[in-house]
Amino acid sequence: MFNHTIAAIATPLGPGGIGIIRISGPSAYAILKRLFVRQLRAKKKRTHFKSSSNDTFRSHMVYHGYIMGVDRETIIDEVLAIFMQGPKSFTREDVVEIQSHSGFIVLNRILSAIIDAGAGLAMPGEFTKRAFLNGRIDISQAEAVIDLINAPCETAAQMASHHLTGGIRDIVQTLTFKLNNLQAKCEAAIEFLETGEDRTLISDVSREVRNEILPGISKLIQRQKETAIFRKGLHLAIAGSPNVGKSSLLNRLVEREAAIVSDFPGTTRDVVREYISINGIPVVVCDTAGIHETSDPVECMGIEKSRNQIHHADIVLMVLDGTRDVNAFEEKLLTEIKEDKTIVVVNKDDVVDEGVIRGIEKRVAKYSWIRVSAKTGTRIDQLKSLIFKDIVHGQQGAGDTWAAPNLRQRKILEKTSAALAPLTGQGVSGQPIELVSERLKHSLQLIGEISGVDGREDLYDHIFNQFCVGK
């Protein structure tokens, strides 16, 4: 399909064990033969290179040798080379991968030699774009590659792997087949049935859309909503007055000394961010400055940042001191935080007064709440379970969530559902068969955007520009 050959470094630049340069296109094999030498021979203090011009490279075999400059007088690196003959390659073109020592200089020298030998520098995502345009994958699988690379947790990686092998594609193909079948029947009815004889067909179309197609679409939409958290993660803010143990709680949650802990109030003056995983969900935990009355301009800046973090958080851990009653300022702060995203954490359980605890319990009864000791670690695991259960509402296991669309695909499914909705109402039987057929046709065009069959170049550019060079 493409008459030019592309090349790029496929691994991150920097010191490392192995770096990979990828070549794809009609000249990939010729470039390999020009630059790759299998053996070096020393004779009378001169090094001779065994020519590879007559060598052949079997597909999907690994060859040890050396990459030379285009002048064939300079050794660039000792490498392993793999030739993959199309269409049995990622792009369905002839592909060469060269495994060299990693490092900025050596990888760029090899890439420069490949460019000098006739290849062009690949654009971001161009290898995956060629795989798509050559029919090896569809757009949903291309998106799965991005999701797999960027997966923030194990569950997100499992979902992406499932989609990469056609999880979403197969479901969409089933829905598309049903819509195609209905639309074909409508077209045949327009051509062959007499006026009035198509009422039964329209009724059958309405029944299948209502009972089979729309429920399938709705299930996919709901799965995206339920699993979005695995892709984007959760923002959790730890809030409260100074010296109630917020930084100690952060350190317990992340299981290391991430924040400075001191008996002096106001130790934390800026937001401290750390990353953890709770039941497979990536969580950004933010320790905020203690919120209180102050005239110190630096503390005021920290408190303003704290309020901003609390406002944008998915979950707020409101930390209270279990050795004293809730003060007026803390009660006011609780009223400012949405109840359904708040967990009250009563800290210092190792030294609490039970009478004080009973008073706190009355004030926070409408919230999810738990007693912990950040100092000793008491009930920290139960707190993590509460975060998962009460706020995330017990997301389904990975096995139930693998076939879940991403946000772009969900929006397409919502548009498709809206386009099909008029075919399920009471007045559908009075609609002309031509209109029913057009609605089905429009729905097919919409759902086709998931796999990319509509041929929209702007969609392709939007998706493939998200890739790095070399992928």
C-alpha cells in the first residue's frame, strides 16, 4: 500500500541493555542487506568485512552480526537483526528490527545510517497506522495499543490486552451484523413489498432493536462507566486541621516516609502527591496543608491549595483527632465536602478516650467513618477496603470488565442508541419503511466509527498522533 520505507527508534532513549530500531516498507530488506555484516575477518592488521550482498535472510530468524555505515568501512555496533517478511509482520509489510546496545549516540548513529540508505523517518504512530490501513488491526485495536502502553494498573492492562485481541471489535461486529441484516430486509421490502405489507417487518425490526440491539449497546455503555476508574485512576485528598495525623496517614497508605511528620502544627504547607494501588485501582493520594484560621501569607497559600484539592478530589479522607472533640472549624469543613465522597478517619486510636469517640460518632454518623491509628497502622487495611467498597461501589472483577469500551467508543455508542431509539416507540408502526431503513443506515455509519470503517482521516490523525515515534 505504501511505496516508501520508514524507520524509527522503538525504545526509549537513554542508557540501557538493548535498544531497538524498527524499519517497515518495501526497501526494508534491501537496507538490511546493505548495512548488516555477519562476520568480521582480521588479516595482516586489517579488518575485512564479509559482504552480505549475496546473503539471504530467512523470515522471522535472528541473525548476529554488525551494523556498518553506508560506506561499509565503519562499524557502528554489534547487533541482532530480525527480518519479518510481509504480510506476516505487525504492519503487514516487510519489517526489520535491529537490536543494538542502548544509548542515545549508538541508536541515533544506526538510525542515521538507515536514513542514509533510503528510509524516511517515521511519524508518531506511523507503524500502527500502517498496520491499520493494511488491514491487520482496526481502530479499536489501535486504541488498545495506546491503552496498554499507558495502563496505570494491572486491570487496565488486562482490559487493553483483551481489546488488542479483538474484544470490542467482536462485540461491535455482532451488533453491526444484526443492524446490517435488518437494514437489508428493509431495502428488500422497499423494492418488493406492496404498501401496507411492510407493517409486519417494521414491527419485527422494532422488536429486535428494542429487545436485542439496544440492551447490548446499553450494557457496553454501562461497562465503560463502571471501568473508567481503572483507566484514569482516582484522586484522593487527605484533609483536616493541623496536627491530626494527615501526613502520618499518607505515609501509612503509601507504606513509606513520603511526608515529613512533626509535632509542630503547619509542617505541611504544600500538597504532597503519592501513588498507590487499591484493589487494582490506581490512586493519587494528596496530603494537604492543615486548614485553619491564620494570617501567615505562606500558610494561606497552602490552605488555598488544600481547598482546591478537596474540591476536585474523587474521595476526601477527613481526618479527625480521636483524643478531642470535633471543633467548630472541622464541622464547617465537613459541611463544605460532599457527603457521598467523604470518609471520616478518626485517628490516634491507640490513645483515644472512648467518651470522646462516642461524641465524635454522633457528629459523623451520616458519613462513612473508621477509627485508625496512623502511628501503629491499626485498621489501615480496613480503611483501604472502605475506600474501595463505599466510594468505588465494589467495581466488578477484571473478568467481567475486560470487554469495556473507552470514552470515545462510549460516546459513539450513545449516539447510536439515540439514533435507534425512534424505532422502539409506539409510533414506529406508522413510519414509512424508507425512514426506518435510513435510521438503520445512519446507525450503521455511527457504530462503524468504533472500528474505523468510515474512512475518516481526521479520526485516524487524532488517534495515531497519540502514539510515540517508533510505535
